[in-house]
Amino acid sequence: MSTEIQRASADALTASLQADRYAEILAVVAAVQAAQVAPQHNGCSCAPARSRRSGGEVAAIAAGVCACVGVATAALLAVAVAAVAVGFTAVVLLLIVRQIRKGK
């Protein structure tokens, strides 16, 4: 049973690392796309020009999102580990109570 928990914990950790890598890749792609977008001018001056975020700003926002995803993943992993610990504690307590009742 212990190896199953360790395997599940390792799988959860691997999944969280892959999610972080995926978020980083998306952030880099967004930064590259933002840097490659050329300002389009259609000759109409009726609407004010909209300023675009620089590549550094996009990268900083993406890094913040990645950090938030990492914290959320760690929190969910901690909740899962705590749930498993509570489950094992309940099973051990149940076995102890059965042994005590059996002895009477």
C-alpha cells in the first residue's frame, strides 16, 4: 500500500511539473507573438492608438501566472497527502478498535 502512495505522489509531482512547463511554454509563445506583431495602421486617425505590452511585460505576467499555478498545485498536492494520511489513520484506528473488541 505504501508503494502505491509513493507512486501516486510521484505521479502527482510529475504532473505538476509538466503543467508548470506547459505554462512556461505558453508564456514564451505569447511573448514571441507579442514581439512579432507589427503595428497596423489603416490610415484612420479617428481612434486613438492602443499601446501594446512589451515582451518583458508579457514575460513578467506569464511568470506570475506560472508561480500561481505552481502554488495552487503544491496546495492541492498537500491536501491530497493530508487526505491519504487521514485515511490511513482511520484504517489503523478501525483495526485497533476491532482488535480491542475481539479481545473482550
